[in-house]
Amino acid sequence: MLKDLSTQPTRVRALDQLHRGDQIEARLSVGPSYDDVVIRRGSVQETAPGIGVVWIMDQLSGLRKAINTDECTVWRVA
């Protein structure tokens, strides 16, 4: 499990609000009575708002990962 950060996360509803270097989390909803699960955390590398994808440098693996906003929600954490 990923460690919690001290700042209050805010949901990103439009990818054009993100900039290179922003720290974000990708969260997946697991059910109506459960909190969302953080599946990725890292810094923004590139965004493609037209297709709903953001690429991050993943903190855990150190690899570049794509996040599809059709599958999860995006939260700015720093």
C-alpha cells in the first residue's frame, strides 16, 4: 500500500488542469461502501486531454505509466 501524503488531495476533473511535474494519484472505485483504492502515484510527464490519458513517472516502479480517466479518477496530491 502507498503511504499517505500530508496534503489534502483534490480531484482533477479536466486533464488540461494538469502540468508537467504535478504529483497525482490514480484511484479506482471498488464499491459503493468502500473508499477508492490508489493504484498509481507519481509526477505528470504528459497529458492528452482529447483522449483522456495522462502519463506519469510512477513512484513505486520508476517506470512511465499511462492512466486512462475512463477507468479511474485522478487526484492532485501536491
